[in-house]
Amino acid sequence: MRNLLDLDLPALVAFFESIGEKPFRARQVAHWLHQRGADDFSQMTDLAKSLREKLPGVAEIRPPRLEHEHVSADGTRKWLLDVGPNNRVETVFIPEDDRGTLCVSTQVGCALECAFCSTGRQGFNRNLSVAEIVGQLWWANKALGRDPKGERIISNVVLMGMGEPLLNFDHTVAAVSLMLDDDAYGLSRRRVTISTSGIVPAMDRLRERLPVALAVSLHAPDDALRDRLVPINRKYPLKELMAACRRYVVDAPRDFVTFEYVMLDGVNDQPEHAERLLRLTRDVPCKFNLIPFNPFPDGGFRRSPAERVRAFAGQLIAGGKVTTTRKTRGDDIDAACGQLAGRVEDRSRRLVRRMRPDTTLEVGA
Ligand code: SAH
Ligand code: SF4
């Protein structure tokens, strides 16, 4: 039984061919699934009756189960999805004046153990399927719909929820291709952003397969500090990461990468850190996005004071880098990106510990 939400357009075409149907049925069904949020074949009234009756025998429409929806006072919304016993992932919608951004998760937990991240703290369980990744947009779209002018409320997607998207490469790419496809969600490549902790070979593969906007979680200006905060740096150190960023922006949808930088009080927020960041990124077309640290129980770090964040941003701007500071949103429901707690049954702890000194994570074939 194929779950049709697992299939991008080429796979959907192949599926319809395999059951003896014309390829254009794939587009028709994609419209129903992704643009109208259909969850039952009987709703697909422009399909031949015989096909509508055949489909339930060979295919299903199975989004992740919606467990909970929260709405925060500032308009932020959060959906909690059940992805199996003891496992939950979250997706968050953040409205802004000129856009609506959905923050999507790609894994149940994360194996990379960044020191300041509540997802990393919970360990890793498994990759999300395509249906579970795109299902987040499917649910949010159903809930939010269109504005009075007929425009989709969700104009942007950022893969900044739980997990490392580039360590779930194939499912992430298929889900993103549905986000971009005019027969599905039709988002612009410039408005879908993949955020990575810096999986260098996968950044190159992404550039070849499906270039979209890229954000890189930098968080430190030198290897010694980054090794500590973002342990995958031991495998892909800054020199290689900066080179990969320079390669990525050539002919990319956006001619810069966005460096995310979480502001940790007294750890990486001093004037000399900004100075070194400017030196490190001198030859990299980039912008900076400073993220005030979101504390969580036993997080072990403090958020930098607002005036320090302002001064740090000022220093980067004076050095010629466009720099923004993320507003903290949805604080009342813990819904800021990078702060999605979900719930994870860790299945990897021992494995990760063993790999830690010289991390050798699979990055896909
Ligand atoms: N794994 C990917 C994407 C998910 S994390 C990555 O690391 O890029 C999305 C962003 O939130 C990353 O920049 C991450 O470093 C940041 N983040 C994680 N925990 C955070 C916290 N407690 N406060 C603020 N930002 C955090
Ligand atoms: Fe994983 Fe990203 Fe969290 Fe690091 S910051 S542990 S890569 S989700």
C-alpha cells in the first residue's frame, strides 16, 4: 500500500504508470492532496469513478496524526504530531507583516548533540519519512488556508525544527521538491531555507540536486569553540565549511548564505568574537542572523543581554555584513525555532557516545 504523501511528482507519475494509469493523473491527484488537503479519494471528484474506486485498494493518504494545536497570543501556532509511540515532532507557524513562515522538523530528535540545543539533548530516534516532513506543511496549510486575496498564508518554509535535514537527505530533498512543485505547494526556491549544522559533503550534494536557500549554524568564530558547541565541527572544520559555503552560493537561488549565530552569554558574544567572525567570513557572501539563546531546563547557558546582542550586531554591520536579530516569538508556547522540544525516545545514545571523539556519522549514499 503506497502512502501517496510519500511521493514527489516524479514518484507519483511512476506510481500511476505502475497501476496502468496515465501520467497526468499524478498532477491531478497532487492538486487534491497538496493544494486542497484531500484525505480521501472519494473527494477527488474530477477523477474517473473507476479510478476513484481502484485507488483505495492500492494506495492510501496517511499524514502524521495530529495530536495537538496551540495558538499563542502573538499569532504563532504550533502543531504537535504523533510519529509513533513516545515520539512527537513539532512544527511552528510564525506570522510576520510581509510573510508567513512555517518551521519544519526533519528527524525525531538529532544525533549531533550541539551543546545549547534541547533537541540534541534528547538524543536521536529516526529519520522522518517524506509524508511526515511534507505532512507538517499539509496540516498547517489546511489549518491556515489562504488570505482574502487568495494567497497562501504560508509563503516561506524553514527546515529549522527538530533534526539535521542533511542527515535525512533523500527524504528532505523529496519533501522540499514537493514544497517547490507548482502542482503541490508552489513555493519559491528563495523562500525555502534548509538549515544545517554544516554537513559539508551533503551541502555539495544539495547544490547539485535541489539548490534552495541555505542557512548554516555557525555559532563560533574558531574551531576550538565550535568543536565544543557544535561537535560535528570536529569532522567538518571551519576551513572546509567556509569553502563549502563559497561553492554553494555560485548560481544558487540566493547569492549568500545566512549564518545563524546563537548568542550565549559570555561564551561567544564578546567583541573579539565578532572581530574574528568578520575575518573568518571575509570572502564568503553571507548575512548574519543572531538568535538570542532560548533557555530550557538544565540548558547550561544564559541568553546574552539585549544590549550585548545589539553591540555585536552593530560590530558585524560596521564590518560590512548585513545582520538581523531574530525576534523571540511564541515564548508562551515554547515555539521559537530551534527550541522545538517534541518528545523523543532515544535509540542512539550509546552509539553516539561511542562515535563522539571522532564522529563518523553516515551522511547518506
Ligand atoms: N539541525 C539544523 C536545523 C535545526 S536547528 C541546524 O542545526 O542548523 C535550527 C537553529 O536553531 C540552528 O541554528 C540551531 O543552532 C538553533 N538552536 C538550537 N537550539 C537553540 C536554542 N536553545 N536557542 C536558540 N537557537 C537554538
Ligand atoms: Fe541537531 Fe541542529 Fe540541534 Fe545541533 S542545533 S543538535 S544539529 S538540531
